Amino acid sequence: MAEKHKTYKADVTIIGGGLAGIVTAYELLNHNLKVVLLDRDTEDRFGGLAAESFGGVMMVGTPLQRRLGIKDTPELALSDWLSFAEFGQDDHWPRKWAETYVETSMENIYRWLAKRSVKFLPVVNWPERGLFQPGNSVPRWHIAWGTGYGLIEGVLKHLNKHPKRNNLTIHFNHRVDRLIGRNGTVVGCGGALENNGEEFYAYSDAVVAASGGVCGGNLGRVRKNWYKEWGAPPDNLLNGSHRFADGILHDLIRELGGKVTHLSLQWHYAAGIHHPNPDRHMHGLSLVPPRSALWVNAHGRRIGPIPLMGYTDTRYVVEQILKQPGQYSWQVLNWKIALKELAVSGSDYMTSYREKKKIRMLMELLMGNRELVERLTGESGDIVVAYNLSELVYKMNRLSDEHKVDPELLESEIKKYDERIDRGAPYFNDDQLRRIANFRTYRGDRIRTCRFQKILDTGALPLVAIREFILSRKSLGGVQTNLDCRVLREDGEPIPGLYAVGETAGFGGGGIHGKRSLEGTFLGSCILTGRLAADAIGKGR
């Protein structure tokens, strides 16, 4: 007797319920197609990593930019993108996707989100400005009101109200582990339910891979694809990605002859701490590194000669920390700096943003986010607090067995930095102080950046030290696609019936970002690829 299994039939099957999969489903409904969406996670996690994010989206030439007097153009944005990406000669499709992003972000991303009730904070933020080469020449990082949680909430609200909503069926706890081909065409997929192992099959005219990257569900894959020029990956590598971003779909597509590229190009963050409430192996929480903190290595030596600093070039910061003893770092600051500058790159901890509490958010910007600082210092085992430096170093060293902070070295580094501040702005010969001065000329940074705050200032105590690890976040490489999101073979020809979107496709073309992200391009690319894939499928019928 044959084993029982579930069978689904539709015009299109989408594998993955993150932002890219949701956008694809929404747009396919506009074409009056029947859609089955298979998500490996539980229903309460619908939306994937996007719902956990801070919700920043990179867009070019928006009304918010113009209202702030920011002059931006697709030409300038592309120049910045190419500077950071450092594409190779063979990166035809990644470059085409980058061009498409900057040329169409207003229509394909900004207006699309606006029509789905997603609003943005009035001040555009300015990360990844560049260090040795231009990054974002102007502010482009638009933070969704409600963070990534609010963005997903707005999109899902409209998805559920779609006049063709009955054409969409969503199944959770479905793990896809095979693609079904017939005469060279992909006609479906199969797998098993996470909770009971029951098999299922889904058959359709088109299959869209939207299952994420390779940077979360299996850190062994991250290590295997580690960028060789960085040397060996750190022993303590935190996971800031999705728990099911394990690369299964990449392997299946490669077995069908699909081209998977640039998996060694991964986007990691430098300021990760162990998550106080982990729900996955080596679960990490990504901090927004305070700009006025002193960034030192495991022995207390300031990392340089170019001082490390957030909002400049994240890839460079990661590279430098990987060269340090233990391949981790400390940020040393005080309570005043923490209140003003410390933040978390995620929705759960940025509660006033997530819950859309305007007055509370404004008070936190003006007076400091005391709730966040007290929560982090109270919950995290990677943060120590003390009222003098000797006590701080003692607590720092209690967290480490192999590497110890030298108290005299750390004190010397801090005092040299504080003395430079005492000399006054006309005499700053410290690159970190010069950058702080530049940051504060932009209104969006001035309110969130201290005015040359000394570390050992007795009026700003207690002292705070944060032990930070490299945190794996995104796969910049992935399945190579053309501008219709069709999966391409090694010879450049598409595999009939198979599409890829979002992080599965390296956010477009197998690596739209090249070596670096300008930030906010992850969420933006999920929307862009989802829309273009659905349009191609709809028009191709």
C-alpha cells in the first residue's frame, strides 16, 4: 500500500515565507494566478528575518530626501554602489541588478510600500559612508515606522485584503528538500513537515525559490564558504540570520545545473553579542556600535592605525577585528555615551520604534534610551559596568580565559583619546574625532551622537565595556538570475519553470551587492526581485 502524503496544485509554488516570498505572492495575485506558498517556519514567524530587522530600506530620490534638502540621483547612487561592490569582470548580472535597483527604487520599492500603508521616519539615516572609497554619498537609509515588524505587518495586512486572496494557500512547517523536474522543466517540489515528517508534494507551472541564504541555519556552511583572504573564521561566530537559512535550495538548484555564485561574499556585522534569549545555535544580537566608544582588542589595545568606527565601512571593520587576538573586540564607553548612541539592529529591543510610540521615541532621542541600556546591561553576559577602570578591567577579564585585558594598556589608550578631546576641536588629530565632527554636521546624526564625549569623564559614569563578536547576517552571493528572476544554468540559459528571489538569488543576479552592502538594500532587493519575478511569470503565461 502506498504511503500517504499531501499533494498541492497551483499555477505557482513559492518556497519561503520571508519578505521576498510574500511580495512575490502578492504580485502573482494581481495576475489572477493560483499560488501555494510553503514556509518551513511556524505561522507566528511569518515574514522571516525581515520582521526581526530594524526595517531600514535604501531608496533613491524619495520625497523624504527632497524635504531634507538631500540631492540624490540614480547616477550618484550607482556610482556609490559600484565603489562599494567592486564587481569583477564576469559580474554581468549582479551589475544589471544594481542598475535596476537604483533606477527603479522609487517606483518598485518606495511607492509600492507607500500604497501598502508602510510609512518611514521623517529623518533619513546615513550608514556605510565609506572609509577608503565612497559609500553612501548622501543619506538613503529610510527606517520603516514600526521597524521591520511594521513593514511586514503593513504588507501582510494588504495581502489578506487582496481581492484575489482566495487564490493563495499558505502552508507552514513545510521543509522542501527536493525539486521535481520533467523533460528539463521544473514542475514542482517535495519535502516533509517539520513537526511530524509527513511527506508532501506541490505541482505547478512555475516554482519560485525564496528560502533565504546560507548564513544562518548551518554555521558550518558559513565556515565552509568563508572568504579565504580573511584567514580562518573565528571560533566564536554568532548567528544573526534566520534559523532555516541553510542553503538546501542552493544545493538542489546546483544539482539541476543552476549556477550558484559568490557564496564566499557574506555580510557579517562586527558588533554582535550573545542573544540574552536565544532560540537557535549561537544566536546573536546585532548592536549598532556607538560612534563615541573606543574600539579595542582583547588585550585593550585600540584597533588601528585607522580607528574603527560604525557607519563607515562594515566590511573593513570586520576584516580588522579578524586580525586581532581571539578575533573579537571590546567597545569601551560610559553611561552617557550608551544612553545617546547605543542601539540594536532589530525590532524586539527598539520598542518605541516597533510599537510606534512617537512621544517616547522623541524623549529617547533627546534624553537617551534608558530602557534599552538598562535592559541590555541587565540581560547580556557580554556587557560589564563599573564605576572605575580597574573594576571594569577586572570584570572584562572574568569573561575571558585565554586573552586578558592589560589594565595599564587600556588606561593609556583611553587617556590619550580623552586628552585629544581636551585640546579642543581645532586641534583634533584623531580620525575618530574628525569623523564624529563630520557626522554631527548632519541633523540626523547630531541628535544621536555625543559632542566629543571623554570616556573617563566622572560626570558620565558608570563605565561600560561591551564584548563583541563577528555576527553572521546575510549571503551576498546566491543563485544567478536574469532580470526576470529566472534561474540560469552555467551556460547562461534559464532553467524552465524555475525562479529565485531575495537572498536565495544573492538579492538579484547571484550577488547584486558585490563585496559590500550600502545597507537597506536587503529589504529593498526582496521587494524588487519579488515584484519582477511575479511580473515575468504573469506575463509569460
